[in-house]
Amino acid sequence: MNTEKRGLLLSSDLFLTSRITGAAENLGCRLETAATVDDAATKLSDTNYRCLLIDLTVPGLNLSTLLDATNSSDECVSIAYGPHVQIKQLEAARDAGCDIVLPRSRFNTELEDLLKTHLLGE
């Protein structure tokens, strides 16, 4: 399947999900969403994505499961973000193998550039 301009966002935060998907739409990208880890894992097993955006505050988050599901596509870049005060959670995401790990404030600031780079390939 063609992965061009297609990404997956795992987040249970409706406000942030709306902001992120809106930014993707403005760039002409397709960003599907998943509110639970199980939903994201199912989507990852069925579809190849260019990137996976991971909200580290999702309840029951198991990064190993998600990152294993992305292994079928070397093109899929994993981008994790979470509160800057949860240093151990950010470090755990790096240790689990996420390609990019950012505090949420920096993720919000760099969102458009991240989407351009990892969904549009600019």
C-alpha cells in the first residue's frame, strides 16, 4: 500500500487530536487517529504509515507493542511526545526505540515542520 502523506496519531486528548489533525489537513496530509493502544496496533497491522505520532499520556500505553507493529514498514517514523515534567516517561520512549521524542510544548511548536518532514517528505 502507498504510504504517501499518511500517518497515524495515537492520542486520547480530543483537543490536541483536533489541533494535530487540523494541521495535517491544512498541509494536505492524511492523519488517521486512534484513541486506544489496541486500536492503534490494529491499524498499524493493517496499514503502512509514514509516521506514528504517540501521545505518551495515553492510558495503558505499551510502546513495545506499537513499535513492533511499525517494524513491517521501515518508512514509518515514530514520534513520541509527553509532558516535560515526566522525564522518566520521555526517557522510556527513547529507550523503547522511538525515533523522535519531544516534550509536548516542543512538539506543539514544531508540529508543522514534523508533518512536512515525515508525512510530506519535504
